[in-house]
Amino acid sequence: MKNVLTITLNPTIDKSSTVDRIAPEKKLRCETPVFQPGGGGINVSRGLVRLGVDSTAFFLAGGRTGDLLGELVGKEHVKVNSFSVSGDTRENFIVVESSTNQQYRFGMPGSTITEEEQTGILDAIRAMNPFPDIVVISGSLPPGVSPGYLRMLVKLAKERSARVIVDTSGDALKEVLEEGVFLVKPNLGELANLTGMESLDNESADEAAQELAEAGKAEVIVVSMGPQGAYVVTKDLKEHIPAPAVKKLSTVGAGDSMVAGMVSVLAKGGDCLEMARMGVACGTAATMNPGTGLFKKHDAERLFNWLNKRSEKAVMK
């Protein structure tokens, strides 16, 4: 089993509750709030635990909320490696209107990370011994951190022979692809932006992704297409993985669940197709749960087995 490290530079505590109906200028009586650790890399580590893969979550933590974040991550049996920063860890607020099952998400900005703290983060990761085999960098950037900083993180990990997986967007995604990574997971809009195209559809997505692979931007590109599944593309492979039909209750956490599924197979030595199928299975399983939860293991395994059987039948034909 390969050693996995996840990095979350802009973590959060997700505080969620429910109310019968949301209305302006009314005193709304909410249910008892639930607190969960959040942020891309942290969520990937949480998902890996469910799939029987150990990982260490490296994240920034500050103030009272930072202490709580460390406690919440530890309760989910994730190995904690927090880096202390001067600003408070942010909180997000999620409210579900129970009468309609509509979800309202209020995302707060993180605290500014100083240049001294950014240098300390690089030093802390560089000093890890043994260095992880797989490094997952996921989530948004906090104030004060430039997209180029992610490129520095990627370069550091690659110099230590780690496989790097990045799940971010915008300029940050462009920067890491200039350095080159093992795997990225863009959606159709992000892929179009990366390849300079106005828009993409199912037929053109695999060709656009293959351009990135041939240019050395990433060895594996998994194009996330929501309810239509995903394309997995390398220099030598183009394969569509359909998303199983399920009753969707929420799409929150589906992207992080998808990354966790793929990393779990990679950590166990699986191939690209197995990796993509487990990613789609976990991402789809996450949509079966209400609120902010990730996937349930038995749902993900059932969907993964369905995808494998479907593939076997296609080969026999």
C-alpha cells in the first residue's frame, strides 16, 4: 500500500443545519447544527479512510476554529499534520430548507497567509520523512497565496519522486499543469478553458484531454461530466466511464469523493480504468446522500462492481 498525503491550504469547518422554510426578515428556528471538517484535501482523506486506505491530512489551522478542525479530522481516524497559522480557520454555513430540500451554502473567505507562513509550509512538507508516494493537492487557495505557489508545491513533491494529483480550478490549475502532474480532474468548462476552446461536448472532450496528455501537462486526465460519468484519457487510452443511474439527493462532496475513489485504487496499485471506475462510483455514491456527507462505502463498492461487470460484458461482445 502506497503512502498518501493530502494538502489543504484553505480548510474550513462546515456548520450545517436545517430549517422548515427560509424567509427574509423572519427569526428562523434551526435544528441543532452539525460540524464537519471541510476542504478538498481533508475530504479526500476522509473518503480514503472509508475505503481502507490510510492517509495523512496536512492542513493549515489557526485560532479556536483551527483547534476544532484538528479534533474533527482526528475523530474520523485521519492522521493529522496541521500547520499553525496566525489567522483563524474559516467556517462555512450550510442550511437545508426541509420543506423543499433546497440547500443554501454560505462560503466564507479564509484568513490571509503571510509570506513567512508560506515558506514555513514548504519547509514542513520538504522535511517529511519518509516522503509520501502520492501527494493530493485539493481545494481553493486562501488570501495571500498566489497560483504560482501551487506550482512550487508540485515541483517539491515531484523532486521527491511522488505522484502528484491536483484538484483545483482557474489560474491555479493552469499553473500546476505548466509544471506537469500525474493526474488532474477538470470538468468540461475547465478543460475548455485549459485548451483554449469556447466549449466542449462529449465527442470533443476526449480529444481535448489527449492534447494535454501529449503536451506533458498530465499523465492522466479524468474529465468529470457529472451525471454522464467521466472520460479517462492518457496518451494511449480514451475511455468513457458512465455514471450509474441513482436517486440523487445532493451533489455536495461528489468531486472530493471521486478523487478519494481514484486515489484509493492508485494506492493499491490498480490500473487507470479501475481507478476511473472507482472514482465515478464514489462520486455517484456521494450524490445518494442528503446534506454535506460524503459517500457510504457499501454504496461505492456496489456501484464499482456494477461498472466492472458492465465492462466485462462489453468486452465479451
